[in-house]
Amino acid sequence: MLTRKTREVQRLLHAPALVRPTLLLQSDDWGRTGMPDPGAVAALQAGGISLSASPWDRFGLESADDLTALGDLLLAHTDVDGNPAVMSAVFVMANADLFEMQAEDYRRFRAVPIHQGFPAPWQQEPLIGIYNQLIDSRVFYPALHGYTHFNPQLMLSLAREDSERGARIRLLHAQGIPYLVSLTPEFNFALLDRSGATEQFIGAAEQADWIEQGVHLFQLAFGRQPYSTCAPGYRFDVTTCKLWQQAGLSVVHNAGGMAGSKEGLWHLARNVFFEPALDANALPTALQAADAAVARGEPIVVCTHSINYVSRHVGLADEGRKQLAALLVALLQRYPDLRFTDEQQLHQSWLKQDQHWWRASSSRERLARFVR
């Protein structure tokens, strides 16, 4: 009798393959505030806090110009069917109102939804109109990252601490910075509590509240139910999946493996990692991974975070867009029948086993899957 693991391997090896090479771009962290301006760095240093060299410590909100430039780039590249390149923009739906919480001694969590704008000190008009313009132009496909990127209740709890950790968090908040990768690892991911010795998922009730708020704000911002989601840091558990399904979600972005149904959701694996702001060799590495995905009969699912296309702080948005354009051109040259799509369209074709999209896998594709 075959073991459960053997049956799963057989399922993955013999899963349908795509009729045409197919590209999905998935990009997390849109709508998320971070470090307001370079002056915040000096203020932190004066308070005895040094930042790491990681660009992730210098993330910041996109501007209207960033969005317009990215939209123009995506519109300029079309597949053989005339469809523009589309990016699944995975949105954080609200940002912490840090100054308000500090004024209230952190008695409750306060946030500003992105459809209403951004909290102080972000002196910027709401971007919701531009987000929706890009969606209407079919170059952005909106997906749900969550109500927040971080764990809001743990943030409150730790910020009230009379400790070095609490003082460090309050100093960040005084500069308008909700969290930093290197300095506040305890609550960086919404569904985790990492304040102890081990990573612990938050409870079902707290997860349900976080998901419910995110879905509600998504509907207010974009006038539609979210179809797909990606948990911050890819951190989710079986409880999360059940709650996502109950909330009407259908697709989960994940890292590694192949597409398939689990816990009532379709898990779509990202198999190409393209972060030109972080990696000088991002383009050749991504092309190699894309070729491998096509050889397996799988979609090319590119993970490329918003930091690559945001001008604030890291200052590599121009280079990020240049590299993205080079990636699209190279893939279109390699695969003239390349199809641009989003996860909803791909999932719907999978459910129907649409013969224009899917076929039986070949022995060569199954071998490539086995080797992987």
C-alpha cells in the first residue's frame, strides 16, 4: 500500500502541465508605511539605535510617481494575446497611527485604512485613486496581505513594557516607524508571537479578527472580495487556512513546492525570486529559475517585493524597473507564446481543467519535477 507521502509525490509528478508558458508577477507590501524620511535614521542614532545594513530596515511607502512609472512599464509589455504584464499587488490594508497610540499610552490599537490615506508623519495624499487606476488598466491585480503586516496586539503589549525592549519600540514610534526587521523581530509578522524562545502562532479568535478586518477594508478600498492572499512572512497554519476559506478566499501565495489544493484552498507556489534592489544577480538567477519552471510545465510565479519599485530611501526604483523590463523582454524572447495572467484567472482555468490552459504532463516534465 502506498504511503501518504508517496501518494502526494505521485500527485505532484502527474499534475497537469500548462499548454503555454505562463507568467505571474506577485509583489508584497504595497500600501505599507515604514521609515518616513532619512532624518529618522539620524534621530534613531542619536537615541543609541543603529540600523542594520539590510535594505529591509529602510522600507518606505510608495509614491504616486512610483506607481505611475511602474504602471507605464507594465502596460508597455504585452503578450501575444495583447494582454499587458500584470502584477498581483499584495496590499497591507491599514497602518498604525503611532502618534495617536503614544498619546493614549498604548491603551488600544489605532490604525488608518489605506483607502482613507496614511497616518502622521506621512504627509501624502491617499493613493487609493492611483491603485484603482492601475487595477482598472489591468496591470495591478489586488491581493490581500492582511489588515497589518505586524502583530498589532503584541506591538501594544510590548510598547507598554518598562524595559529596554519597550523603550526601543517607543523610540521607533516617536519617529513614525511601526517596526524594523532587525530591531523588532518579536511582532514583525501579523500571525506570530516571537517574543519568547520559540515562534508561536496567535490564537484562532485573534487570527479571525485580523482576517475579518483585512477583508472588510479590502472591500472598502477596491469594491470587491479578495480572491487571493499571502500571509506576512508566509507564516500561516491550518487554523489560518480554515479562517481564510470561511472569509471567502480561494488562493494562497506560498513559497516552494507546486500548486495544489490543501485545507480547501489552492496553494500557488512562488518559484522565481526576483529582488533587484537586494541582489545584483537577480536577473540571471530569475531567468534560470523561470526556465526550470517551464521545463516542469509549471507557471512562472515571480516573487518581487514592492521595495524594488519604491524610490524612498533604498533609491533603487529606477534600477528595479529597468531590471523588471529586462526580465519581461527576456522571457518574451525565450517564449514567444508566453501568457501574462493573474492567480484568479489561472485558478479558474485549473478548476475547469480548461484545455486551452492545461494538458497532461509529459515524461520529460515529470522527470524535471522528480529531480526538483
